[in-house]
Amino acid sequence: MTNKPIPEDLQQAIREENRNLRYLRFLVDLALGEIRAGRYTRTQAEQVVENIRSQALKLFPGKELAFDLIYRPKFQRAITETFRLH
């Protein structure tokens, strides 16, 4: 097995992907905190989720399913708990 150097353009793409992922995690964490703090009505909270989904798809085009599998359940749980929808 040889350790070939990674081309600079690939390294740059990886850095950008990591930066985008950190930014998305920041947005998600911030929104979850705001939802759980009760800063929004239920309608506003649902709109925040859709806004973050739109932003996620700008950062990661074509990854709708990934967002819906990874982040939507977290948001749904926060909204359910915050607005006592059990």
C-alpha cells in the first residue's frame, strides 16, 4: 500500500465540505436550542426547520434524503417535546 499525496484540489474540496458541515451543524444546534427555549410558535418552529433544510440543500445539493433521515427527526422531537404533542 502506497501513501500517495492527495491532490491540492481534492484537499480543498474536503476542507470546503468540512466547513459546510460545521456550518450546518451550527445552524441545526442553534435552531434546536431556540425551539427548545420556546422562542417560537409551533408554526414558526416548523418554518425554521424548512429554512434550515433549504440552507442545507444549498450547501449539499441533492441530499434531501440525508437531511430528512439525520436532522428532521431531531427537529420533530424538539417540536413535539416543546409543544407537548405526545
